[in-house]
Amino acid sequence: MGRLRHARTWFQRASLWQRLALMLVPALLIVTASELWLTRHDALGAANAAYDRSVLGALKAIDANISTASGGLSVELPYTMFEFFELTASGRVYFRVATSDGLVELGSADLPEPPFALAPGVPAFYDAEYFGEPVRFAAYRRALDLPTAKEDGARSVLVQVGESTKSRQDFTARFVRRAALRDSLVLAALMLATSLGLVAALRPLRRFAREVQARHPEDLTQIEEVAIPADIRPLVSAVNQHMARTKALVTQQRQFLDDASHQLRTHLTTLQMQADYAQREDDPKELKAALEAMRIEIGRVTRTTQQLLALGRSDTASLEFETVDLAELLREVALGLLPMARARHIDLGIAPLALHGPAVADAALLREALGNLVANALAYTPEHGKVTLAARDDEAARWQLSVEDNGPGMSEAELASIGQRFRRGRRAAQGGSGLGLAIAASIAQRHSGGLALGIVNKDGGGHTGLRACIWWPKGPMSTMTAIAPQEPMA
């Protein structure tokens, strides 16, 4: 197991060259070995066919010179043909002529018999050993018709011709050696061509790597895909998408740091001026007033810092989906901000709910978003005003949480920009940072939803209010973030 794991780790870390060599070289070797085996088989078959024709010719020549005209058996051996046959065979040649009754026996009487029964008049070939040497034999048996009445049964004659297989083996070996040399050259040429092709194919990838390495750390521009091969284009596209996301994140972080530093610098400058003023003041009443102003400013900077941290968390924190009881969530937020409502003599309440079951969301982030909406409404609604929390859902589409007040409201132009970071309404109370709605909008977007703002006209006259509604679509927890945002419901 340890060796297998080590081999798997090595293969995963290996370069493309090493992987291709590991996969292609054994395959090419197997193909070459198979081709050589087939070549040897074909060469041996071709040699046997050629040499067998020579053996068969000698066999037929002997058979043609067998005669029974004299009443016996006479054979005139074709010595000229045997001499030529021995020259072409490059080895020893053997023959035998024998009758079935044993009366006639010419040639080598101890030649191996055929290992199978011969069909009359049909030549057959077989391999055997003779004097420790492999020999290829041709055998032929036919009946003899003797003109003698005294014969009480038909006789047959057996003709055998054999030659050493040395010439066949030498021919096959020479053919296979030439084929092996040829295939080795072809294999080397294939490997060289494959290497050159791989170098040419990987050149765009190396150029792409050099281009990325040579870039400045802050250079996140898109990589041109025009001259990129189709196989590498998905990689380049993925890198471009990653750089686009990184660029958006860097831009968002830079904007966040710039805005946060601006807001905190304003508060700290105000505190420094108030501290300098208090240090120079001798009148106890004026000193007390300066300290009170410092206390208020510290409260503002504390809230701004908390909102900045909440905004950063809403942008980057991973979502933890769970079932959420929206009625209980509204109650928790209302109870938490009830002291602030009482201090400003504001009627803070919850409208009758229209829910069809528990919602699915990140409860902590949802509580943060709703808390900011309610805190904004309490801060901007005049004393003795009214703030109402509500929750509803339709059975198929989405959940909604809304906060409605009877404060100063906003104009249509202001509604188009409110919800962006550090953007506040013209009639907003002093001391706000414009982060509450931005936090709510960010959390809603993380849930694939959004923030909807609308003007509420209570009596058709000049008394207006504002309704802020965060919504997110219904769906399984595993696919919540994959749902595309839809238009908010009224």
C-alpha cells in the first residue's frame, strides 16, 4: 500500500513530459513487439509456403519416375533435381520410396513416419526430427496397379522427401532482424516527432505561464484569448474569471478601507478638537458640555466601527443556512431595540404575520440586517412616531422582512442611491454614517435576494414614511446561493 501510495503521489506531481512518457512508451513498445511477432509469423508462413513448393516439386518428380511396367517396381531418381534442390535448400535433403509390403525400400529407410494417416493421392506436410535436426517432410501415398494375376491384394507406395529447416529459419531470422531494425527506426522517429509536437503544443502554455509570472502583483487585467489554443482556452478563461473576482474583491476592500478611514478620521478629528477645547476651558459648565459632546461623539464612532465590522462580515463571512422562525426573529430584534424606542417615545410593534412555515437563511446575518433596518427607522423617525416590523411569504417564491416607519421619507431621486455605502438621505438625522442600509443590502444579496425601498404616504398629504424590505428566494439550503436574484415584491 505504501509503494502504491508513493507511486500515485509521484504520478500526480509528475510533469506532462513524464506522464506522456509513462503512458506512451509502454504502449509503443507493446505495439512494436506485437508487430514484430506478427511479422515473424507472416515471414515463417511465407517461407514455409515457398520451401514447401520446392519439396512438393521433388516429391512429384520422384513419383513421376516410379514405374510398374515390368511387373515389379522401378524408380529412376532425378539426381539433377536433387542437386539443385540441395543447393536451394542450403542443407541436407532426404528421400524414401517404400512399398506397403516392404519388398521395395529406397533412400533413407529410417525416416520418421507421418504422425497421421495419409489420404490416398493427397500430399501432406509435417515436421519431425532426424539425427537431432529439425526437418520438414512431404509425404505421399498412392496405390500401385501391378499387371500380375498372382497378386492377392492391392499394394501402395509411400514417397517421402524432407529437407532441413535451417534455410527457412535463417530466412525468417534475417527478415525479422530487418523488420526489427525498421520498427526501431520508426519507433525512434515517432518518439522524436511526438517530443517535437509536444514542445510545439506546450509552447503557448509556457508563454501563458511566463506572461502571468511577469505581471505586476496589482495587474489583474484580462488575458487575451485570441492566440490561445482551444484546449488551453478553458484554463485561461478560468484564470480570467478568478482574476476578475480577485479584482472585484480588491476593489471592494480598497473602497471599504478608504470609506472606513474617512469615516473614522472624521470622528477622531472631531474628538481631538473637542478634547483640545475641553483642555483650554476653565469654566466647569463649559467643560461639562465639552465632555458631554465627547461622550456623544464616542458613541457615534463606536456605532460606526460596529457597523463597519458588520459590513465587512456581511461581505466575507461564509453563510451557515438553517431553519429560522421569522416570528421569533422579529420578536428578538424588537425586544433588543425597545429601550431605544422608549427613549425616543416611538411606538415599536410587530404587524400580524402571514407565514407558511419556517424560513431557510443564516440566522445571525439576518438578525444583523433586520437590526440595522430597525435602528435606522428609530433614528430617523421623529419622536412619538411609529415603527412596524412585518414578515410574510408567498408559498412558492420568497420570504420577506419589512420595517415601515412614518418618518420624513425620501424623494424618488434619493431612493435610487440609498443603500450604497456612506450614502444618506438629505433629511436624515445628524451623526449617521449611511451604513445600515448597505449592511442590509449586502446580507440580502448574499442570500441571492435584495433590498427594496419604498415611500409610504399615510394620508395622501405631506405625511410620508419609508418601508424597507429585505427578501430572498425559497430553495434548498444547498442551492440557496445559486439562485439568481429576482425583482423585489411590493
